[in-house]
Amino acid sequence: MSDSLSDEQLKCIFDTSRCPDCKGTLLAGPEGGGMINILCRDCHQEFNVDRGFGLYGHRNGPCSEDRRRMFGSVLVFTHPEPPVSPVARRGVFGLLNCVLRGGL
Ligand SMILES: [Zn+2]
């Protein structure tokens, strides 16, 4: 039986690369079909998530000690297009204002 992860839990995993349960460190495990198994190093919960889009994931449940050997490096999800921060956005509008004023 598997348990679908909520949007909030997925956000925690993909945005912060942290365990949605305890905010622990995630380790990368076996992957296939665009999905990757991830293990929390701290509470040993295992999850299976869609690594390409970060839209779907479910909980595999507690990971046995034997199975934990299949997980290795610390997992950090990267975001090719990070959201523009409010400060950067203000910068763009500020620049736009200057250009318009200069044209008058
Ligand atoms: Zn955890």
C-alpha cells in the first residue's frame, strides 16, 4: 500500500530537499521510469517521487536496515529556473520606470 504525498509534502521535498516528516537529510536511492526512491537519513521514512517534474510522489513507509544500503549520496534537488525574488522583480520594474522616464 502506498500513500500519496500532499502538495505541501512535495514542496518540502523538491523546494528544500528535506524530509517532509522531520526536515531531515534525504538520500538518493534506486531510480527508474522517471521516479526516484529517496530515504530520510534521520527518520528512515522512504518515499518515491517523480524526479523530472516534482508533481507526484508517495510514501513507501519505514525503510528496513537492509534496504537502507541501497541509498547513498545526499540528495539535493536543483531548480533550473528559480522563481524571481521580490527584490529582483522590484529591480526590473525600477529599471523599466527609468527607461520610460528617460524617453519622455
Ligand atoms: Zn525524516
